[in-house]
Amino acid sequence: MSNRARYACGSIDHALSRRRFLGASGLLGASGLLGGVASLPSKVAGAIPKNDYRIVVFNMHGGLSQLESWDPKPSTNTGGPFRAIATSVPGIHISELLPKTAKQMHRLCLLRGVNTAEDDHGKGAYMMLTGRRQTPAAEYPQVGSVAAKMLHDDQTGLPGHIIITPGGGGGRGNEAAYLGPKFNSIHLGGDKPPQNSSKPDAIAQEAEDRRHLLRRKINEQYLSQRRSAITDAYTHSYEQALKLMERREVFDVSKEPQAAQDKYGNSELGRQCLVARRLLENGVSFVQITHSNYDTHNDNFNFHIEQVGEFDLAYATFIEDLAERGMLEKTLVVVLSEFGRTPNINLYYGRDHWSKAWSVAMAGAKVVPGAAFGQTNKEGTEVIDGQVDHGDIFHTILRGVGVDSSQSLIVDGRELPIADPAAEPIWKVLV
Amino acid sequence: MFGRGLVHPLDMRHFDNPASNPELLKILTDSLVESKFDVSLILKQIALSDTYRRGRRTPLETQVDVRGVLQVQSAEAIAWRAQLTEKLAVAKSAIPAAENAWKEKQTTFDAAADAWREIQKTRISIRAELDVAEAGFNDANKKFIDAVAAFDKASAAHQAIAKKTALLDEAAQKLEQAKALGDDPEIQASIVATRAKIEALKPQITAAELAATTAATARDASLAAKEAKRVEWKSVVDRLTPVEEQLQQADRAMTLARAGFQESRQLAANLSQRIERLERVAIWFDRSADAAVAGTQLAQLSQQMPSLQESLVVANNEKIAMEQAMLGLEATMAETSKQIEPMAGKWKELVAQKDQLVAAKSQLTVAAALVADAGPLQGAIAQIDASLATRQSELVPLEALLKQLQVNLAEMQKKVEENKLLIANAQSKVQAQQTALDTHRASIQTLQTQSDKLAQECATQRLEVDQHCQEIFAIAPERALSPEQFGWSILTATNIMSSYISNEKAELDKNAPLASDAPPAEHYARLLQSVRGARDKLQGNIDTFSNLYSSGVGQTSDDFFASPDQALFVANGGSVYGWAAPNGNNLTNLAIQNPDPRSAVELLSRGLLARAASPSELEWVPELIAKNPEAKPAVFHELVWGILAGVEFRIYP
């Protein structure tokens, strides 16, 4: 890390963890409560039939350059120094920084006409993960919470919504919004199992069992007098924790054969991918992997050689691994950022924030494989075909895993559409 | 003091975030100003308020178990049920009155509406008249204006001719004057011509004069007509004005009546809703009581079970003993039969020999009677007799024995028969016991199913009933401690905070000892400084809580999060379990040192949860310790941890 270029824009977003950032914008969110979205307790009407689809999101934190990845414009003023290379799908070319991914192109679906019109890190991330623009009037659940609610089976003993970030930790944001505390994420720091998930050696098994028995007996006393969504969520969290301790080995990458570990590359991202695969295999419905930090206001090209190279190996291996295991049919893998980067190359050989014409990649589940949807003009400054925004992508992600994105949930008597009713799934990329 | 501000969140005071109870805020503000900002007074007022002193439990909640089933049908529970019935009766008896009131208000409203409609009708007809009158006036006005114009025109025409005549007259006079200066035939001719012209104009003047006069008359007439119309119009307006006023009054009356009607209807609806809630609570309560009764019966039946099982075993044992005796008897019989067999054989043989001997003797006797010398025959007879006697002597005891044995056998046979009956009896007794047991088991099963079903129903209705109870009995709503409150509460409850404070103070005292005669204010300042120091040192721990339980340090958030990573921190993070460990004078240690486990439990309950220990807690904790006395320190350590990790510590009231 130390020899890496200093490139980021130095905005406060990088100093805080992303989630803390969302928490900070939660200043607005708090007043959102006035809008009537009660944070507690949530009674969501009706049982929603679960399916065994899963979602993985690669959050390319800071803003991946579409020109150095999915939508190269070689030999133009804006294209930068890299070439475009052929892929396993004739006619689709991607940046030469993604040679391994190019071989997986027949499994991918590129959205090259993304226009979200929001150049702020926090707001852009909020939009991409919730499918809506941030508003003081209401808080909306993130895709991970929706997936946990719609897809996750509690019987697995594992949480349904997991976010892996390099540092882990940080404060929590209310990702689940009105879905209720149960669907907020569990944070993993890099490739490590959840903190405190093993029993301290100092506590003997007998004492361990007894103290939890005592805790339950104490709770019984209170619960006999009062029970509510809060008390249930609180007591449930302890039982969930115990189940999670039992299944701790799922988080342990070292249980994988050395060959598998090598295949994913000796990078934290590679290990994150491997953890993600293990979690998916064990029934976790949503995993968000974070690759940080693409905010290359300076020295964009050297940085992308380094960072995209690391991504290429881990991501291509991940896609291939899922495909070989037959998991890709049921797993939707989305690569997104908060926005793309400017076609214009600035004084410092950097690219700045750019949300007018950028790309998102999807693969697996019900998304059409081997396709590129949408097009930007010759220099990549404008979308000329197949323009989509965050709302459309959110709908598409849900449809991609067999969830009817037009449905509403009844929360405290209010009907809340799970995705923005003003947007629509991109039907052309769905099978 | 309530865990929630009148303005919430506290740091968001603006027009978009009004106080939940503006009137109360105003009263409190005014009284604070009036008392010259006496904060302790306002705190006292709040603390003495009915709202502050409200309990956190609904009356029913104190009596039920986790499933929502009444633990026992206590007198208190029965009293609560009676209270429910009473409330229900009160609410129900209020219904007719409310409905009457509602209907009455409706009648009032209808009457007001009718009155309004009547007035409106009058008003409409007058308005129509008004329209006619207004049109008439306008018409007359127009006519008047036309007449004025006609008069003006006629008058102008008359004036023009008069002016012309005057000019000619003047010319004629001038000509006369000129003629006087010197007679001129030309002038004379002009005079004549002018005079002729004047004469010619004369009839015209008369005509114009007449026209003007006629126009003036017409004008005056139309003015009069207009004024008449005006009067007419005014009279209609005069009639309309009071009607309009009446209408406005009627409108106000109707609005009032409507509001009253709606209010009373709302009251009746509220009452119905209250009744519905009360009924739901009552239904749940009855079901809960039924479940409790079923539970008690179940317990009784289950208690009877062992004695029934025991009787079955006893009966069965009896039966088995009899069967064994029977077997012994049968063995003896077989033995006897076995003994009888050879004896009977021998007896038969002896009898056969005897018969042969008797036959031989009778032949010999016959022969002896035929032969003269019967001597040798007699000898043979005697021999036979002797051997007969021998046989006889053997036969008699044998016979006796045999008979005896046969008697024995018969007796035994009889006994066997008797035994068989007895065994059959015992068998049926066993069967009866078995049936009784089965029936008992079945009734337990039925009761169990029934009780489970009731308990299930109670459990599912529980949340809803809690809601209703909160409304019916007006209890405080529950809230979770904020992450910071949670953290500091744990640190305080485990004495970590106080030991940090005393360490801080010791350090300060060591570095800058306070004079023994230092004023109390200085001591107080030192203490305050120690508290601040301790807080600074412990703040890092609180930050962990903020990050895990909320949006992070310094971020405002009202959201409640409950996720396994928090639980993992409390369970395995080391800090909380460590703080709960026995140390110095903390509650864990005091509990361990207390020789009476019951009072130790009471201490923990009061110290950590600010309530008395429940009877069941006073029972199971000491039981647990009694089972494993060496584990007492461990159990109390774990118990304290369990309380800190429990739902009651985090969620209040």
C-alpha cells in the first residue's frame, strides 16, 4: 500500500468509513423520522415466499473508471493510454486491464449507459444501494436488507446481510430502514470472521452454557410481562450470536484448500471473494464486497493498472468458480460504484467524479449473459443508447433474483413500494 | 426523566419538528419563568406528576408466564378480571347514552339543517324578486337617461334657432341705425329682407320651444318612474337583509350542530373501540385463565399418574405371585402324579397277584374237597394264604398311601381350580388398572393438547393485548437505553465507574493534597474533577458501544439496532464479562459473600434491575447453587453477566 500513488480527492468520505458516512448523512435521515417512517417496530405484512437466489455486490468504492474497465475508448482524446481487448464474446471489447475478466465475458452483462446525475460520494452510494435519491422525507432500505428480507432463510444460523469492508467496524447505518433492525448488516473486517465470534478460552464450556441459561431465565422473567418487537429483536440477537459462533468455520478462509486460496490471488480482495463464496454456499443471501479506493483524482492510470489488476484476478476467478460450482445460476453478481470517472483527463493525469455516462456489470441468475446493453458516444461523454439510472438498476437486481420489484410492503399501515415506482426493470437484460 | 423530550430529537428545535404536547410545553415554560428558573422545582413537579409515576407493567402482565398464560388463578388475578368486567360494563352502559346523545345531536343537526334550508328557500325567492326589481330600476334608469339626452337635444335645437333670430334681430337693428345715418335704399331692402327672415323663423322657434318643453316633461316623468323603481328595489332589499342575516345565523347553528354531532359520533366510536379492546383483553384473559386451569389439572393428573402406575405394578405383582404359586402347585401335582404312577403299578401287580392267588386258592379248595387226602393241598392252600396275607399286608398300606395321594391330588386339583379363578381375578384387576392408566394418560394427552392450544392462542394474542392494555390502563411505553446510556449503566452497575473515580481522586490527592481544612467547595471540585477524569478514561469503552449499537460516535441516531455482533461483543468481547467479575465491593462480590443465596438474589435484583426479585428467581437461583455449592462464585458472576446481557437491563421502563 505504501508505494501507492496519492490519488484520492481527500474528501471526508474517505476518512470515515462508508457506513459512518451514511450515518453522517443520517442527520437528514433522523429528520426523516418526522416523515412518519417509524424506525420501530416494523410489522411487515404477509409472508413472502423465499427462493434460493443470492446477491453479491462488488462495491468499487470511490468510483471505478468506466474507461479503464467496461467501456474503453482507445485512441480518442479521452481514452487514456490503454487499449481495448477482445473478449470471449465477439464484438464486445473491454479494457486491456481486465484480461481474465475478458475470458468470462460470455457470463457477464454490461450496462454501458448508466446516468445517475449525482457526483457526490455519499449520495451516489446511497442511490446505487437503495435505488432512490436520498430525501429527508423517508429512509429506504438498501439492497442487502431487501435481499435478507426477501431471500434469506433464518434456519441457516447465519445472518442474511453481510458487508465485508477492508477495515470492518465503524458505526452502523440504518441500512434496513423500515424493514426493521433484524435486516441490518453484519460487518466483516476484510477476510476475518466476525469479531468476538469465538468463545474466550477463559470461559469453560460448562460456564458458557450456564451463563446463557441464566441470561435466558432472567429474560423469561421480563418477557413474561412484556414482549414487543424490540424485546424480541434484542433477545433474538443473542441466540443468533450463538448460532453464528457454531458456524464460525464458514468465515474461515484457511479451511479452503491452498490451491483455491492461490487461485483467488494473494490479495485481501481475493480472500474477501473466497469468504463470500463460502458464505453463499452456506446460505447467506447477500454479501457486499468492498474494493477500495478508486477515487483517482490524481494518477488515474498507474492506479488503475494496480487496482484493476487485483480486481481482475479475484473477480474473474470468483465468476468462474461460481459457474463451475453451478452457483452462478442462482447468484447475481453486481459490480457497481457510486459513479464513474470523467472522460476528461485532468492536469494531474487523474479523472474526476462523473455520473453522466458510466457502466455497471452484472452476471448470473436471471440476467442475460454475454451482453452489453447501452452505448456511450465516441469519446464517452454522453449516453447515446440504452440509458438507465440507479432506480432501473435496483429494479433489475431484484428481478434478477426472482423478486417482484413492483410489490409493496405494508409497514405500520403504510404501503411502501420496495423499489421506486417511477423506475422499471431493464427488461432487455433479463431472461 | 422520561427518556424522550417533548421536542424530539432534542437538538432539532424548529417549526417542522413541533413539540408532542405544545400546551404542556407552554405550561412548563411559563412555570419555569415564573419560578425564576428554579430547575429543581420543575424536576420535582415532573417527578410528582401522575405520568412520571406510572407503572411499566400492565396489571395482567405481572401474573403471566412467557407464553402469556396466567400462572395461578390468584385472588389478585380474579380481582383484575372483575375490574375488566366492571370497565366493560361501565363502557357498555355508557353506549346507549352515547348513542342517544349522538342521535339527539343528529336530530338537532337535522333540525338546524331544515331551518337553514327553509330560510334559504325564502332567500332564493326574495333574491328572484330582487333581480326583477333591479332589472326594472335599471330599465327605468336607462329610460331616464335617454329622456335627459332627448331633452338636451331639443333644448340645444331651440337655443340654436333663438340665437339665430337674436343675431338677425341685432342685424336689423344695426341696419335701422345705419339707415338713420342716411337713407339708403339698399339698406332698406336689407332691413326688409332681414325682417322677413325673422318672421320666417318665428314658427320654427315656437316649434323648437314646444319640443323642448315636451322633452322636459318626458324627462321629469322618467325620473319619477326611476325613483319609483328605486323605492321598489329598496323595499325588496330591505326585506332581503334580515333574511340574509337569518341565513347566516342558521348557517352558524348548523355548523355548530354538525360539529357536535360529529364529536358525539366520534365519542361513541371511541367507546365502541374501547369496548372492543376490553373484550379482546377479557377474551385473552379468560383463555389465559383456562390455560392456567388446564395446566393445574394437568399437574394434578400427572401427579396421580405415579400412584396409578404403582397400583398397576402391585396388581401385576400379585398376579405374578399367584401365577408362580400356581406353577409350584402344578409342579407338586406333577410330582405326586409321578409318585402315584409306580405305586399304582405295584398296587395293580399286587392286586393281580392276589387275584391269581385267590383263584389258585379257590381251585385248590375245590380240589381239596374232591380229593381224600387234602393234606398237601391244604398245605398249599395255607402257603397261598400266607403269601396272600403277605400280599395283603403290602397292599393295605399301599392302598392307604395311594388313596392319600389321590386325595392329595384331588385337593391340589381343587386348589388349582381355585387358583385359576384367583389368577383370572388378578388378571382382570391388572387389566382394570391398565385401562385406568390408559384413560388417565389419554385425558392427560387431551388436556395437554387443549392447554397447548390455549397457551398458543394466548401467546399469539399477547402482543396485541399488550398494546390494548397500554391504552386501557395507561402505562408508560417501553424504550431501549441509548448505546451511551447502556455503556455507562453497565460501568456504574459493576462499580467500574466508582473505582475509576476513586483511583482518579487518589492520584489527584497524591499530586496535590487538599488541606484538611479546605472548604467543602474544594472537596466537591476535586470530586468533580475525578469524575471527569474517570469519564475521560472510560470514554473509549463507551465509543465501542456507540459504534456497535448505533450509527457511531457523535452521530445522532434514533434507530434501534439489535444484531448478533453486539451480542457477540457482550458475550465474548471480554469487557462486559470482565466487569461483571467479583471485584472489591461490587454487587457480584457482595452477592458471593452473602451466606444466604436468597438475599443475594434480592440484592442483585434490586441493585441491577431496581425491582424486587420475583418468587421464581428467589427459587431457582438458590436451587442452582445448592446443587453445586463450589460453583457459587461462578454462578453469581454469570448471573450478573446474564442480567447485564438481558433484555430487562437494556429496555425500560
